[in-house]
Amino acid sequence: MPFQNIWGHEKQVSILQSAMARNRMPHAYLFCGMEGVGKKTTALVVAKAMNCQKSRFDACDTCPSCLKIDHRNHPDVIRIEPEGQFIRIQEIRDLQDQMKFRPFEGGKRVIILVDADKMNSIAANALLKTLEEPTRNNFLILISSRPYQLPMTILSRCQQLRFNPLNRETVFQYLRECHSIAPEPARMLASSSGGSIGRALEMIDEDYLSLRNQMMDRLSDERMKNPLQLLSFVNDFGQDRKIILERLDIMRICFRDALVYKETTTIDPLFNQDRLPMIRSFADKLSGTDLLRNIIAVDRACRAIDQNANKSLTLEAMMFKLALNERAGRAIF
């Protein structure tokens, strides 16, 4: 994939190509931004462009170097990802051993650290030494959707390039042109993706729209005022962390849409435009403060689940916070 095929990040592409053309590439970049917006794709295109045998400052996608990078067997393009929950010290040490030598084939050795914020503290300290003493033929790209979890010492030694969420029309056009999705589901997926092409593609595979409708129907059910129904709803989440976080995200977006609609009475900013009657109902029943409290409660549950808190207790506590407005003493649902 050449730079021109990267969707929605023209400014970032221009910065990268300009730096390569002027031979002013920093020894380390931090690509940061929400998941699924194209950080990893861009990093791979940079690796191709720096080693391409035919094109200057871009990827041709046909030379042996580009093809090897596509098949993940280029000796000078190293991709490090977390094993389990962390990037471990041994991986950083192995990387440092490789960096002592010249690249095998290409002009630059490109190291891509995916989810760099998942380095444990020992691994991060080891990487810091590499960043403090950069070598000429080694180029690092750190990728993170949570840069605030990286040590400040690492942040200060990387040039940061932020990848913003894509606009809805860009995601819609991508789904139509690259995956031949019909206009109506493509528009709903684009609206629900939050500006992430990766998220939109996941939603296609996971039949997201069916799950979203099921979740929103449960939230709007009058029986949800009953504590026993709340506990039953918690059981629907299961124990799989990814599924739980997906369901929580649906709830958060629902409350977010209701808050936006309540404050603006406009439809265009809503993620769930096709469920406007339900969004309007939430906006009519709840105050802006109530909706904001709901969003905060779901956010806290997401963070707790992400940090391996007890799933059932976390969800039950969240549900009771949603069901009871502690200040006003009235039902939230």
C-alpha cells in the first residue's frame, strides 16, 4: 500500500513524506490516537517507503522488499507486540542485540512497537537507553492508543504524530469502495464506528448492529427498574473481557447520544441515528447531569474491567449506579 491509499490522514502523510525527502526523519516516532484509525497501517507504509527498491519516499508494493514486508518476513522490519498483557524485557533486549548490527538488506531497520504502552516498567527502562543513544540505521515507531500510560521519559524522546478519528463520510466511503457494503448498513456502521475504520470492520464481522439493537432494547425496557432484572442483564454480559467491553461501549455511546441530542436537538452528531426514537426518549426522561453520571459510571466500569477487576462485581455496581440517582433518589432507566 502506498501513502496515497491511507484514508483520512493527509496531513500526517505529508509530514512523513516531507521528513523523508529532507532526510530529517527523527530516530523515533510515537504514533498515537484511538484504535483502528490507521496507525499500524501507516507505520508499515513508512517501513516500506524507507526500504523500497523502486520508489523514493513511498512504497511500490511490487519490489522484493515491499513484498517481504507485506508477508512479515523482511529481516529489517521488526514488529513487537504484547505477549499476553505486556511487552516483556526479553523482547527489548533481543531488539537491542539486533540493533548493534547493520541492516541485513534495506537502508534502514524499522522497529514497530505495537501497543507500546503495554511495556512493563523494566522493558520501558531498557527501551529508554535505546532512545537516549540512537544509532544511525535504526528507526523506531511506537504505536499507542494510550500514550498517557507511557513514561514521560519515553514520550520526551519521541516525535509524536497524532492520528485523529476519521470523519464519518471517510469511513462510509471506505466501506463502500473497499468492502462493497450496501449504502444503508455502511452508513450505520460509519456512524457507530466513532471514526475508526478498524472498529467498523470488526462490527461487520461480529454482527454488531444486531448486538447493538439487542442492548439498546434492554436498556429501554421498563422492567429494568426492577433490581432483579438488572442482575439478569449483568448475566447477559458473560465473562469474556472483549465482549463485556463491547457491550459497555454500546451503553456509553447510547448515553452519549442522548446527552448530545438533549443539549443540541440535532441528529447529525449522533452515532445511532437510526435509533432516534429511543435516543429522544432517554433525552426527555433524564437530565443532562443524569446522563453525564451514566457515562462516567460506564467509563469507570470499562477501566476497571480493562485492569482485570472482578467482572461480575464491577458490572453489578455499575448497574445499581445507573438504576439509582443517588442525589435525586429517582430511577435512571
